Amino acid sequence: MTVRLGLGLPQMRQFAIGRDVPDVARAAERIGYDSLWVFERALFPEPATQGLYGIEGLPWPDQYRNVADPLVTLTLAAAATERAELGSSVLVAPLHLPFQLAKALASLDAASGGRVIAGFSTGWSLDEYAASGVRPYAERGAALDEVIQVCRAVWGPDPVVHDGRLTRIASAAVGPKPARPIPVLLAARNGRAMRRLVDHADGWLPTSINAGQVAAQWRRLRELAEERGRTRPIRTVLRVNAVHRATPYEGAGRAPFQGSVDQIVADLVEYAGIGLEEILVDLQGGARDAEELKDVAAEVWEKARAAGI
């Protein structure tokens, strides 16, 4: 049942990004975390055009009002660490120009000695697409497809050639190259997204919605891979948005990963049984500051390993 454990880096407004990101990154690597992760939230609309995740009436969390840029955050962490992988769960790929994103990720991988994991999704926020989407929201799937294609081309051997709707590279040398092939992981729940993953990506980024649902999605993804003739393995990293409390959550209705460290670890044990390779635990939302985040991260690590995870 042993799985790799990752930690979410501090990106929210209670943190001093320039000081706290390197500090937490160094501490996480020293504790033993295998990887460090960021997410992307470009803006906080007021009033919101739609609810959180596109669900009508579901409010956006107040903590999304101020989220540091994911690539800047990863760069700060890269400079402060030597071993831990550096991943995104997720970058909303269609909010970025494909060539510039590919070049930035290649540079970061080269600088970090081959530690980048490129986690992408199409996103869901109409407001973010209105502000920075490279194609309309309705074309988000096609935009993600081209981001992946451009990344593969830019990261590959010269001369780089690509002729797409968003990016045209006639023939060019593009460097620096990544230190090794950067794995592309995708968030995917529905059939079309899963087919894209099976055909064009290296791995899957599920979220901890419900252990039974995650297990069912994982079975479906493996079945689809077999149906489509995929033979290479699918890397898996589960994202957990934990809400830590100093005292246990009492009563019915506790959501997964909500409560004390012992409750969070008990949930980790359940999800580890699904058979995924890695679990990313993001604890920053409930932390007052970097010191509390480091303390809780250390306790979660120690108790998770003691529990056999």
C-alpha cells in the first residue's frame, strides 16, 4: 500500500510567497515528501458569472481571491530544492500561449535537473477564459490538444516544426531542451477527456471527490487503455484538498480529508487502497501561516508512513 506523497506549495494570500515558498519547499523535501505541487486560479470574479466548478449557486472559496502564479511558485521551489519533483495539478492549459508555456516548462525542467511534471486541464471558469483564454471556452478541448502537441514538438529534437491553429513554427531550433522527457498528466473524468489522456498523455490527475468514484474512474480508464491498445503504464497522482482542524471533526457529514491529522491520515489509508501511485496533499487552505503548514505537513507525513502508506 506504500504510495508516494506530495505536498501542495503555499500560493494563497496568507503567505509571503518569496519567503514562504522556498522555506516550505525545503522543509517538505527534508521531511521526505516526494514531490511539490501548484495549482492555477487566475482570478476571482466579482460577481461570479458562474458557480465554483461551473455548478450553479456554489460559491467560490474566499481563498481563491489571491493565488500566486503557478510557474513562478514552482521556480522558487526549484531553486530551493534538489530532489523533489515539481508538478502542476493543474495548469489550465488553454489560458496560456502554447509556445511560451512549452518553453517555460522546458527551461524549468533544465534548471531543476529534470524534475518537472506538466499537469494540464481545460478548466471550467468562463471568467478566466474571458480574461486570458487563447481560444473561446467552447474550443477548450482543441486548445488543450494543441498545447500538448506544441509541448511535445518544442521539447523534442530540433528542428522544431508545428503548423496548428494557435502556433506555427516553420522550422526552428528551440532551447533549452528539458533534462529528460517531461511527463504530461491530465485531469479527466468524462469519455472524451479520458480518450485524450489514453492517446496523448503520460498520466492521470484525479481529485478526491469520493473513494468509490475515484476507484470506478480508475477502472474505466484502464479498461479504455486496453480497448485502445495502450501498453505503456498510466502514471497516477491523486489531488487531495485537505481542510485541517486542530480538533477532530465530530458528527455526520464529514467530507473526506476534513478534520484532524488522524482523520486525514485515515482517509489517506482508504484512498491508498485504490492502487494509485501517488497522493498530493494540499494543506495550505487551512493553515494560518507557513510555520503551521510545515508543522501539519510533518505530522501528516509521519502518521501516514506509520499507518503503512
